[in-house]
Amino acid sequence: MTLAAALLLLLLALLGAPLFSIIAAAALLGFYSAEIDLSVVIIEFFRIAEMPVLLAIPLFTFAGYLLSESQAPQRLVRLTQAFLGWLPGGLAIVSLIACALFTAFTGASGVTIVALGALLYPALTQAGYGDRFSLGLVTTSGSLGLLFAPALPLILYAVIAQQLGIGQTISVDAMFLAGLLPGLLMLLLLTFWSIWSSRSRPLTPFSRAAARAALVDAVWEVPLPFVVLGGVYGGIFAISEAAAVTAGYALIVEVLVKRELPLWKLPAVMREAMVMVGGVLLILGLSLASTNYLIDAQVPARLFEWIQDLVSSKYAFLILLNLFLLLLGTLLDIFSALVLMVPLLLPVAIGYGIDPIHLGIIFLANLQIGYFTPPVGMNLFIASYRFGISVIELYRATLAWFLILLSALLIITYWPWLSLGLVRPG
């Protein structure tokens, strides 16, 4: 592909052309310039049909949409408030946990802000938390669960990495395990900040009756994470089977048991979920074709040689990688960033001796922070629209939270055991 063609595609992307069309055009131009039959693009596109985890993507997404349309978020907040409300900053901790769990199942942080924001932001302000603290919490915690299973970005990274043929096995199970401790670290640091910020607030006494009532009310939702994660790590079922169990369980509970989602509304929920899935699969399929062209043209190898001439240290490379990914996270959604950049950066990172699973966690941790990184983080604009607050005010509200998560990111980056300790304990 010529430089002029590449610049034209970049210009079209900046002008708002659909991402899948840019990826498709890049693949077609690349193979055409290499005098390879263009039918290879279609052949590569259909390779996604052979992926064992393909079914997990639509089923987990459907389950997340079912839960977001029901009263499950309210029950989740009530349950965690009943058990944690006696702690300093109890409601803030409740909000963090609720947002993290909700984002893990929906896989989309913007959905969490819209779905839980209406519940959590008024509750925080009415409980006496400051506007700035409440806005910062809801805006930043919207992306907090992207490192927890079964978040879709973890699955997508594993799928893309498997197609690169790097000589190492990167399974979805391994990514689920790898994200657990880094995700808990981020959650823990924000919990400490919430406790410290609320140290002078009066506490809500623990009520055994309220806790029992909340537990009874959420009795159908509580087993779901344990069934999914216990089933996968206990070897009872595979990832695709876990996705089917999750979707079937959520469907039965919300439609037939709780009856909070009427049957007439089910087609609309299915449509919304599958539109999102269709977009992800379209981008993923075309990116496989584009990735194969890049590999055939030895682009990753050339990129590694160029970077190695500039940066010889692995640790300096990781700093530059973090800066680049934070910027990327403000400009692209996490799915687009994964399919575009993982094929380029993964071979380069391996050249520096970085474990591909560790790289995946670094990648996702950066991108989830990028969602609310000024000036154009997507969650800042979603929260601004949702709460009617200026983006400048949200910059100030999220600054402390941003710095805390940035410190967690540095720990995740330079302490590989945090990502690999559960995956490779030996």
C-alpha cells in the first residue's frame, strides 16, 4: 500500500468514516498492491466462524443486556449497601462494586454510566457526598469492570492473539484469571480513597433484617457470578457453554421468574444486543484479513526494528506503550483499539520479552482509563450528557480518581506477577 493511500485512509477515518470500511479498504489495497487475489479477504473474514469461542461473544452480550433492562442493578446496589453501608464511605464502596460487576457482564462502560448513573449519583448526593466526589466516582467506575470475567474485551484480546500464531497459547480462561488481581488492585485503591474521603461522615448501622431482606430480594442474581466462574475454572464447562448458561439463566430469571422484562420487549433487547455483536464481529472479521496482510508484509517485524533503534530498554518501551495506549483509549472504543493495535503491538512487545498475557492486561487497563482521560475520553462526554454537567467540571471531578488508577496502572505494568501469578503459579 502506498503512502498516499495510507494518508487518504487516515484522513477518511478522522472525518468519521465507519471503522470497518477503513479496515476493509486497508486490507483490499494491501492485498491488491501485493498482487494477491482479493477473495482472500472474504476467506479470512469467514475464519471467525471456526473460532471455538465465537458463541461466547453474542451470548455474554445478550445476558448483559437482559440484566441492564431488568431491576437487577437496583437489587445489586441494595444488597451491597445492606452489607457494606456500615463502613466509612460504604455507599461509595457499594457504587464501585456495583459498577465493576455490571460492566464486567455488559462489557461496555458507557452502558454502566447510563444504567446505574440514574440510581447511584442521586443516592450519593442525597447521602451527603459532594457533587464532585459523586461525579468522579460514577464516571470513573463505569469502566472499572473491564478486567473482570466475563468482560467481552478479555475474550476479544484472546481471540485476536490466537490468530497471530505467536507460538504461545493465550486462552480465554487465562485472560479471565490474569485480569482478576489487577482488577482487584484498582478496585481496592479506589475503595481506600473512598474511605479516606468519607472518614468524617456518619455511619449507617448494620441491620441484620435489612441485609436479610436484600439478600432474599437478590437471591436469583447472587449465584450468577459463582456459577459462571466456578463452572469455568472448575472444569465443569467451557467458555461457550458458560456463556450459554449465563444467557439462559438471565433469560429465565428476568423474564419468567421476576417477570421484569415482558415477552413483547424481548425482541427489542435481542436486537440491541445483536447490533452491538454484529458491529464487533464485522470489525473483527475484517481485521483478521488486515492482520494477515500486515504479517505477510512483515510490518510488525519492521516496526520492532524501528522501535528498537529508538528504545533499547524494555522498561522505557513499557512507558511509551502506556502513553500511547492512554491516548488511543481517548480516541477509540476498546473493541476498535484491540482489533487495530494488538496485531501490530503484540509481536513488538514479545520482542522485548513481555509476556503476551501480561501485555493484554496492560492493554485493557490503559484503555479503560483512557475512557475518562481528558480531553476527549468517551465516558466524560457520556457522563456530561447524562447528568447535565459541563465536561470541564468532569475533568476536575475525575482528576483524583484518574491519578489513583494511573498509579495502579504503573504497578500492573512493572509487576508482571500481578497478571501472571494465577495463570502460571510455578
